[in-house]
Amino acid sequence: MVMQIEEYLALFYIYSFLGWLMEAVGISIREKRFVDRGFLIGPYCPIYGTGVVLITILLKKYSDDVLATFVMSIIICGILEYLTSYIMEKIFKARWWDYSTRKFNLNGRVCLFNLIVFGILATAIVFVINPFFIKYINKIPELPLGIVLGFITVIFLVDIVISFKLIFDLKDISKELKDNTEEISEKVKRRIRSWKIGLYRRLVKAFPRISEYVRYNSWEEIKKKIEESRQEFKDKIEDSKQEFRDKIEDSKREIIKKVRKNK
């Protein structure tokens, strides 16, 4: 069956959400607290949706061969994850994930264990899960499906613009080859506090382990203004105290004069 662009787009959003859900649940269990994982503000990880769409398109010829699907899925997922890590590091000057501590990793960008898991999941997707989703996607009338996908696409594109703008505003991200996601998250949190934009609160919790390395201009400016205002207020208080003390001294002198005069 020849798939339409709407079906690929629907699969992209479905698996982007499921990928986010899988990471959020897994990391939340490990951290023993809810962690809203993801690069973007919304509840989706596009790398998962992209991987599934690539597998769906590229592995059509292996639709009757489970072993070939498994092996090819590992290759496709490995290349996608490696390139995504490399490109994001070049763009943002930061590591978004790092497998350096795991066995059989390649430059910390991919590791054998994850690739095997991806291969198993991809094989299940091709033979079981995709047919299930496509069956129900095809039951939705074309017009409503197009409207829903169009609406989600607009939100997704706006999310990309906002998220990229937010991350590009971060300055002096640590150059160490490590997972910078929590480092970025903490500074995003400060950015949110300074901008007072509720929409950014979702990105704050995306990356749970953070070190203090990042500084960005707006927060430093805000701290400077706060310090200046505090000092100005302190000076005014001191001036008022001195003025009050001077008035007391003047009053004392007047009283003394009057007492002496009456004598």
C-alpha cells in the first residue's frame, strides 16, 4: 500500500510524542521525580518521529524479513542519532546526551545497548505497531485529518522557533564533552524567571542533571539592576537616618538653649 504524506506526518507526530513519553517515564523513574524530557517545549522528541518515518520509508523492501529489518533499523537509528548529536553540538556548542560512560560507545554519541533496543523497537514498529496506527489513521476523513495535522504543524513550527531562540540566547555553555542538558535547563529556568513567560516553564524541567557553567546577559543585567536598586535604597535609608539624627541634635540644642534662658 502506498502511503500518503498525511500518513507519514501523522506517524511522525505520534512517535515523537511516544518517544517523549518513553524518555520522560524512564528518566522520571530513575530520578524518582517527574522529569519533562525533551528539546522542545511541547511533549514530543522529533528524533523518534524522524527515525520511524525513515525506517517506514527505507525498509519497505524488507517488510517480509524480520532479521534484515532488525539489522537495518540498528544502522539507520545509529546514523540518525550520531548525526543529530553531532549537528546539535555544532549548532549549540553543547552536548544534549552523552554515552561516554557506557560500553561499546562511539564518541559518546551512540552506544551498542541503545542501538539494540532501537532495533527491537523498530522491528516491532514495522511489523506490528505501524499497521495498527495506519489502520486508524485511514479511518479519519481526509479534511478533518488535514485540519488537525495542519494545526499541530503550526504549533510544532512555532515551538521550534521559540526553543531555538531560547537556546541560542544562552551564553558560555561549558565546552566539556558531557551531557549539557541540565546545565542548559538551569539557565533556561533563570531566563524564564527574567522574562516571566509561562510557556517556557515546560523546557525548564527537560534536562534534570545540571552544573553551574552557563551565564547569559539578561540575567546578569537583571542582577546588576537589582543590586543597584538595593544600594540606592540603602543610601536613601542612611540619608534619612542621618537627617533624623541631625533633627534630633537640633532639637536637643534648642531645648538646652531654652532651659538655660529660663534659668
